[in-house]
Amino acid sequence: MAARTALEPAALRSPARIPLRSAAETDAGQGARTGRIPLFDPSPRVPHGHPAKAFTGEVVPFSIVCFREGHDRIGVHLRLKDPAGAETLHRLSALEDGSDRWRTEIAIDRTGEWQYRFEGFADDFATWAHAAAVKAEANVDIEVMCALGETLLTSAAAEKDRPATERTLLRAAAKRLRPAGAAALTAVATDDAVADAFTARPIASLGSSTPWLTLAVDRRLAGVGAWYEFFPRSEGAVRRKDGTIKSGTFTTAAKRLPGVAGMGFDVLYLVPIHPIGTTNRKGRNNTLVTEPGDPGSPYAIGSADGGHDAIHPELGTEKDFRAFVRAAQKQGLEVALDLALQASPDHPWVTEHPEWFTTLPDGTIAYAENPPKKYQDIYPLNFDNDPAGISAEMLRVVMHWVGLGVKIFRVDNPHTKPLRFWEWLIAEVNAADPDVIFLAEAFTRPAVMRALAAVGFQQSYSYFTWRNTKAELEEFLGSVSHETSDYMRPNLFVNTHDILTEYLQFGGRAAYRIRACIAATAAPVWGVYAGYELIENVARPGSEENIDNEKYEFKFRDWDGAEERGESLAPLLRRLNEIRRAHPALQQLRNISFHWSDDDSVLVYSKHLDAAFTGTGAADTIIVVANLDPHSVRETTVHLDTRIWGVEPGETFEVEDLLTGAVWTWTDHDYVRLDAFAEPVHILKVKERS
């Protein structure tokens, strides 16, 4: 089993006898790049040399492949250097699965840039102890092995940096080898106390090390959080007697803040709040015909009232926005702002910087398209005509909002802008303010999504929205939790203002419950778009968007009334966020394990966190069993690898359903009945055994 440690000042020290050297130093003049003790495939690591990522409180697995020729034993250390320069040393354990991979887990406890390297060495005591035990059993070379052991132990006992009690232990062990005998040799070679002393402070030779690698550690909200999206113009909007609508404002939208915070969300994401153009303004349901009072899409940014650094006058003033941000903070919410780098035909940039757009042969400016979708009200930006000028302006815009208290940006379609621009922009912003977080809304090819994460985006939308079957979810969740987790953090939004999947359209209330339960427990970051709790599941015909989409009109919702009538999922969302806060296992990304069921519509997974990392002194384990079919009752048997949480197969343990309060006694094979129309998901806490 891999070593698992919370981050503490190290009691370990560097291997003795020789200084550690990199491969180039060790093999100078021999034409080799490999160290004397080979070290390969370090993890965490990001393709193309970008820093690996973590967030404060994240338990990060560090591992490397290390071996040597022959049968002599080796050891591996991880040397960590925190942002202040303080070093700690951690011993890795071999996985014992034939992979020659060594591993440990470390809870990272502060933001900033960390450095780490792996150090491999020949473990002289482990080599002697192994050979001594084998030869004692065979009763050969007893005198020689005792003499070698006595010399090694005596030498170690003389080392001044060992604790006095340890030096006494080692001197006594050396004396036990005289007179020589197989029994004494076996006893010393297998003595746990002696072995522990050399694990902490090994006697070693032939050391090698990797180069220093970088781990960029973000604040906790970059890796753990619950997001809620709404359109501020709809919150507090009023329909007048003549049928016209008065827009909501930041002041009226602030009245919705206690309701959002009361459901346990951490981040309130606002769609663009800027002036909206009138040229080619879209009407209801994305039509090209507008009616008087149609507010237009907030993504058609820019008018005579200003551009990306301005606020729509119907929402309020800059002072009103600051007050809204402060009001959100008082409720425990952090405001995230949509960063949509595009312009309406009325944006000041169009006349001031026409070179920032693409001009067609007929002299017109190209509007945005994503066939079959067309956005006649939006001009995409062209970053190639004046890259320095347009980049400087985008940086100015971002820092303007940072100055107004915005530290989180949801970036619209970043895959339609140059990758190097994002790498530069995020680095510049984070150099000025390391707390700023960028979420990439890039539903595109996997390589592009991963590249955006690698160059700096702290969070990413993902394919979760479209992964609905057991096989799809196991593949997807396994990939984001293990394959790309060194640099890509998925934000599992269950819906967006652009996405209403067929599963939600036709699955009814059960589908909404199922997807929320999985999103909230499978990854530490998840989100919903307002209206999810009201089961808004009617799509515009032929599309995956809500009919009467809020992008093109005001929405009127009776939040409190729906909850009073029992029609709202707000109580479920509230409970899910309570469970997430109470269980540290759900605040980690890399710890998901999949189990089995006899029904292809029943998904089973667990999230386990060792006691060393929970802060409570007790391990935390959550098991999720979900009926993925929103139209039926499912009865099946689930099969669990209980060894993950320290229970041997066949042994019993108690589980408590955190949604219903029911308690059952389980083993590694258990019957479940999941009714899509009542409780389609079990979220089970494994209770500590006395």
C-alpha cells in the first residue's frame, strides 16, 4: 500500500553515504542520461512541461517508477519545497503490483508555487535484512551476514543526527548478532523497530534524483465549490399593466441571494452584465424578429452605453454592482462573471478598432457561426491583425473587474481564441492576483479542452452533461479523476442556459434528482443553472435548449411558492451541499473507485479518504448507488471492494443513507431497490466500526 501522510515537518533525512545527484551529474562522461538508480515517469506531471496543479487541502498522489539491476533493495523519497522555501522529505512505498512504481500521498496546505523532486537510492539496510532473512532460513553464510549486520548497525548508531533512543536501539541490535547464530540473525533482520529506524533515516548509497518539478497550488475554491448561475435581469423583473417589462436590477437581484446561499452554494455566476447591442438583436427563442421590449442576448455585448468594462444601465451603476458583490459576500457567496470576448455590431471596438474583427470581401464584418447555429448579433474577435493591442485590451478589461471585486471568471468559448493568448492572459492576471480563477466553457475536442486546462484554466466544463449510461459515466468519471486530474478540474454542471439534454427533457423529476446526486458527489466542483430546481424541462423543438430561453427574454419564477407546494428540488440541492460540506471524501477529485452491480442501469462508486487527511481522526467513506433509469424501479445486487475502506470481504459494516436516514448492515455483496419515482439514489456513509 502506498504511504499516506499529512504534510508535517519531515523526520526523514537524505540518504547517507553519498550526495544525491541528477542523472547528468551521476553519469558524466558515460554518455548516459539515466541515473545510477533509474527514475522514470514522475507524477504529477502535465504534458509539454506545464506545471501540475493542486488546490489547498487537496490530497495529491506523488509517484514514480524506480528500480535497479539485480536483487538489491532500493528506497525512494519525495522532497517537497513549499512556496516559502521550507523543505520536507517523505518516504514512498512500492505498490507491489509489478509496475516498479512507488507512491505516497500528501495533503497540500498552502497556495503558491511548490517544487518537488524524487530521490532514489540503494537501501543498504533493506538489502542486508532481506539477504540475512533468506540465508538464516537456509542456514548459510551466518557468520558473514552477522558480521555485515553488526558493522552496518554499529555505524548507524554512531550517527549524531539520530535520536538517542534510536542509537541505543541500534547498538543493542548490533550486540544481538554476537555470538553469530541463525536465530539471532533472523530476529534482528525482521525486527520492526529496527526496520522503522532505517525507514525514517536510511543508510544508503548510489543516490540519484530527478530535476525539480513544479506544482501550482490554487486557493480552495478553485477545486471545491458549488456553483449557481442566474440572470440578474430576471431577478426582480416586473411585468407592467401594459405588458411591458421592467428589468431586474442589482438591487432586486440581491434579494435572491439568501435563497441561493440557503441552498448551500458557494459561487454565484452571472451571465454578462454589459450593455447589449440593438443591431440584429435576437428576439424570443433566438428569432431574427424582435418585439418592443425584447432585452436581447447578454452575449451581444456593446452599445452606445459602453462595452466590456461597462454595466447595462438597466441593471444599475458600478456602485450598485459593488454593493451586490458585498451583499453576496455577506451571504457566503463569491460572484463569478461571464467573460465573453466578442462584440455586438454596436460595440465601441467596432469603430475604434476594426482591425480586431474579420472583414469580408464585400466590406462587411463576419458574424459568429457555429453551424447550424448563427449569431447575427455577435462579431467574433480576430487576434491575428493586432495581437499585442487586443491582448492588452483584454487584460485591461479583466483587471477592471478584478478591481471591482470579481475573482472568478467563467470564460465563454475559449477554444475559439488562440491558446497562447489564454496562457499569457491567465499568467498575467495570476501574477497580479493569484486568487483569480478562470473556468473554461469549451465543449469541444478532448485535446483542445485538455490543452486549455494545461496552459492555465483552473476549472473546465466537461462532457458530463451528455454522459448518462453506466458505461459512459464510469469511463468519463474515471478519466477526469485519474487520467487528467494533475491539471484539469471538471466542473460538473448539470445544465446551463444553453444545454437541456434529452435525458432531462424526457426523464422527469427523477432525472433531475439522479443527475444532481451524481454531480454533487462524483467531483468536488459542480453547478446548476437557475430553474433546475423547478424542473424546467421543455426544450425548443429540435434543440437542446430550453424553450423561451432566458438568453432572449426575462423569466419569472416563484421560488418560494414552488418550495412551499413541494414542487421544488431546492431541499434536495440544499441537502446535497450539506452532505458535501460534512464529508471531506467528497471534497477530493482523485479518490473515486468504481464497484459493480448486476444491473447495467445501476451505477456504484465510492469516495474514501484516510483518517490522516480528514481532520477528524476518522476515515471518511461515501458509497453512491444510483438508478440511472428515471422511468423504473430497479432491484439488483451490488458488489463492493470493501478493502478500499479497510473492511475485509465477508465482514459486515453499517451504512447510513444520508438522504433518508435509513441504516443497514452491509457486506461486500448487497441487495438494493431503487425507485426512480421516490428515492432513485443511495448516498451512503460507511459508519465507523467500534
